Amino acid sequence: MPNTLTIILATHVLYISGSVSAAALIDHDPSHNSFRVRSGEQLPGFKYIYLAEDGHISSTFNHSIVQLEIAGSPLCSELALRVAADDLIKMTQHMPRHIFENVASKSTVGIFSAQEKIIVFPEYAHFANGDCGSSCLGPCSHTCSSDGRKYETIAGLGGKRAAILEDNVLCTSRDPYYHYLSVLVHEFTHTIHAYGLEPATRHNITVAYHHALQSHIWATGSYAMSNEREYLAVATTVFFGVNRNGSQNSGGMNTCGGALCHTEQDGRRHLQEKDTMLFDILSYVFTDNNADVTSQLTTCPAVGFDPSIVG
């Protein structure tokens, strides 16, 4: 078993046993790094597929339409790329056109293997641990998140490239979230928040977050309430029914009547009843105000998933 994977799993266990109120292996890219390979250009050895607004998947970039780039690292499987594309179709299929066009034209998605780590992408290469070991001090501070996690060990980041660990996408036995959470949905929401939404909607998120914080709608010490970015991202995973993580992370967002919300619609009703402002934002961003239409997203690909049906 590669050392990288051992580090990832050990970090996850450490955060669970230590009861740290954080999504142990995911984070929002704090750098908003401006580096980005332009759509249509490809990194050597990487795999690429492109998602159009109508859900069509292509292996070639079409300059005449807006497409979301999905890149797989050299060791990432073609299957992981197809599963990620299927999830992204379900996540974006009902959103307003201008939001898809914004996020697709300004950002990308990447899937990486545990062996290569997130630093395989140029956007995140500056997070490489080098000779820093476990240190987060001085010249090693850039290798750690604000809560002391090594960037090389995380399962996802949501910056200009939403990058997600292959094991979580495919729901393998090495998934550090044990099939309880879609890191792709969480991280791509960060990317949508930063690059897809108009200023008025971002302002509404800020207002809703502060209202929820002041009204104690959700557990104030939870990861979901640590800032407005996580507030939106955690809520989105509940909105899509792909968050069965502990309440310390979700702040109660995924808890319906004392138990975990069972279905996508259960989660949506719960959000609507508890935090109407937040629900209305999610309904607008992901369903164009038609929240009765469900996505059929799951934390794991369906048994017998046929990658040929995507695109």
C-alpha cells in the first residue's frame, strides 16, 4: 500500500478520534491561485473530457460552445473521469444557464489518484510538502491549511480547479470518507460559489450565513458554520442527499428528526423548514427554483454503472 494512502487514512482517523470540527480531508483553496490551463489546452499525460450545458460529454474541446473541463491525472482511471462527469451532469442539469456558463468558462474540475496527491495539478503544486515533514511553521507554513492539515493529505480542494480524490469518486475501499460524503459535490460547490455566482447571490449567501449564525439555526461550533463557504458547501451536499457524515461536521443540516435524512427530498424539506434563506439560495442555484426536481445523485456510483452511458 503506498505511503501516501497510509498518510491520508491516518490523518482522517486522527481527526475523527480527536473530535476536531472539520471535514478532515477537504478544504477550500485559500489561495484563489490565478494559474489555470486555458480550456482546450492539455497537460501532458492527463486525460480529458468536456461537459456541455445539455449534459453531452465529449473527448474533444469545442471552442464554439461552453464546456466544463474535467481532467484526470496520469494515474487516474478513465472510469473515475466518467463517474465524476455523471455526478457533475446531475449536479448542474437544472441550474440556470448563466451559472453553468460562468463556472464552466472560469474554472475546471480535476480527479487525482492517492499516489499522485493533489499536487499533481499545477494549480496546487506549490502545496508540496518537500522536506517539511509534519511542520507547519515558518517556511513550511504554505504546506498546511489554516487548521494544521497537510495539503498533500486532503481529499479535495475547491479553487479554480475543483480537485477530488479518485477513491472518493469511485467509492473504493480506500475512500477516506467511507462512502458517507461526496467530496466532488462539496468542492465543486466552492468553485461555483467563487466563479459561478453573480454578486447578488453571493451577497444573499453572506446574509443567510450571518442570520443562521446569529439565530443558532445550526450548531455554531460545526464545520458547516465555520464560514459562509462551508455553510453553502455542506448544505449543498445535504440538498443533493450525499452527506451522511457526522453531525459535528454538518451542524445538524443532515439530521431529520434526530436521525440522518434518508433521501434527497428529506434533506431539502429539512433545510427549507430550518433555514429558508439558505434553501431558497440552493433551490435557485441548482434547480432554477424548481426544487421538486431531484438529481438522483448518490455518494457511490450505481452497482453496474456503465461509463458508456455518460455522453
